[in-house]
Amino acid sequence: MKGRDTMETHTDAAGIKLGMWIFLFSEIMLFGGLFVLYAVYLTTFTPDFVAGGKQLDLSAGAINTIILLISSFTMAASVTAMRRETKKKALVLLGLTLFFGALFLFNKYVEWGHKIEAGIYPNSPSLAAGPPGANIFFALYYIITGLHGLHVIIGMIVIGFGAAKVAMRGVSTRTHTLVENSGLYWHLVDMIWIFVFPLFYLVI
């Protein structure tokens, strides 16, 4: 019976992982569509997009990129710790990943706040009076970075849930699968930002 339960557990884990990959593919299609839309408008309003990119805080974008890269490392290390069945180390690394995720969101909140205070947001008086491409650039900026931020929040919730399960139940096939799938989602979030950063902050 124990062997059969173990086999069923591994089968369930494989099914969950397959479902996660399908979900991740749908997320890639979502952001891929937005990136294609960005490319279309970039070719139409190139000077306006370049000017818009220069109004963004490059240092803030670069810092957030570094933060997410570090968080991706801590997330990967937590999965390794789970495989080695070192519960305490896994929990510490998951906690660090959550910390870096929160730091990313805080920095983005501050950046957004500065832009809104300066009157730089879709259909603001300053943008409405300017070229149409500028309004489109910042509309895409808020939509894409806002959607990405929402995914960061979701990722943090999933990671937090996984960490809670590990804390309560220890290292098992189920908790390992949960943490590993959380890692896949988090790496996708990081990868998406790697595309977002140059599109908006390094547009030339």
C-alpha cells in the first residue's frame, strides 16, 4: 500500500507540474501579445517612445532588475534545499525571496508615485497636450508594469503558501512539488521583467 501511495503521489506531482507548464505558456502568450503591441506602436511613434523612455528613472529600473535576479537565485536555492531535505535552509531562502519581491514592489510603488506626482500618467493634462505617441508609451508602461506587478504579488502569495506548508508539514513530495512549481512561476515573472526593462528604460 505504501508503494502504491508513493506512486500515486508522484503521478499527482507530475500532473500538477504539467498543468503548471500549460499555465506558464498561457502567461507567456499574454505578455507576448503585449510586447507585440508595443513593437507595433514603437515603429509608428519611435521619437515619442524614445523621449518617453528618457523620462523614466533608469537607476530605479536597473535596481529592480538586480533585485529580481537575486530573488531568482534565492528561489532556485530554496528548491535545491528542498531536494536535500534541509527544511530550515529552504524556509530562510523562501523568506528572502519574499523579501526581495516586496522590495521590488516598494521600489515600483515609489517610482509610480513620482511619475504620477509629476503629472506623467495616461491622459494627464501634460501628456494629452503632447504628441499622441507619448500618451501611448506611458499607457503601455503602466499597463505592462502594473500587470507584471500583479504577477509578482501572486507569486509572493504562492511562495508564502508553499513556505507555510513546508513549515507545518516539513519536506515531502507534495511540499517539494509546491515549492518547485512556485519557483517555475517566479522565474517566469523574473524573465518577463528582463524583457520589460529594456523595452521601456533602454528604448533608443
